[in-house]
Amino acid sequence: MNIRNGRIEDMPAVSGLIKELAAFEKEPDAVVLTVADLERDGFGEKPLFQTFVVEDNDEIVGMVLYYYRYSTWKGKTIHIEDLIVKEDKRGLGLGFKLYSKVIAQGKSDGVRRIEWNVLDWNSPAIEFYERSGAKVFKDWLVAQMDENGINAFLEKNKM
């Protein structure tokens, strides 16, 4: 098993893993992101995200996608968007290795916080994160506005 930085030619496999994660999270039809989007957004002039991938015999079997954010309380931070290992490769410690790689990257980059979201029903992940020393907040809720909400807001407020 080899963990390395993701490359543009890895994006079809990364896309497949994103779709596998969406199915696991009970949202199999929610992914509208394309391989072309990943290639453009991750490897253009100003990349919007970074990835680490794990290979097994030249097949990508896991990945973590993260990006840098800025906190008014902490300064530079990392947000882990997705971490996924193919179902038939789980239990081998690959997720832990990807997770560790991002934490080490954050330390190297001098970030003051690394954060991510976890579904409240995903008990194994919550337990894993808490055992690793992460704090899983029970008092913060995620707020987001999808494309339809954005359009409705702008139309309603004539912006």
C-alpha cells in the first residue's frame, strides 16, 4: 500500500470514491460533481483542494480530500471534506493512515485547527475520531444553502 499526493490522472478514481461515499451516506444521487470539475478545481492555477490517495497494486482504494480555510479565531485551518476507503479494503488501517497524513500535513503547514463533519448516525466514525483525540461537537449544527436556495434568495432579495 502506498499513500501519495493525488494527481490529475487520479480524479476518475477519486470521483468513484466520492460516489461510493455518497451511497454509504444514503445520498447516492446527490453527487453532481464531474471528473472535469475535479481536474479543473484541483489542478488549475489556484487549486481549491488537495488530495492524498492510497494505492494497492496500482489501484486507488482510498482517498482524503481537504482544503485550507481561514478562521477568525484561529487563522489558517484545514477542512477535511471527504475520507473514504473502498468497502473491501476497510479494516486494514488505510483510513487511519490517510487521516494521519492530513494531520501531519496540517502540523507541517502550521494550521491551528483541522475540522470535518461526521453524520450523527455514523457511530464507528465518531468513536474513531474521539479515540484519536478529536472533539466531536454536539452543540453546533451545520448550515448550508444549496444551488436552489442561492437562486431563491437572490431572486427574493433582488440581488
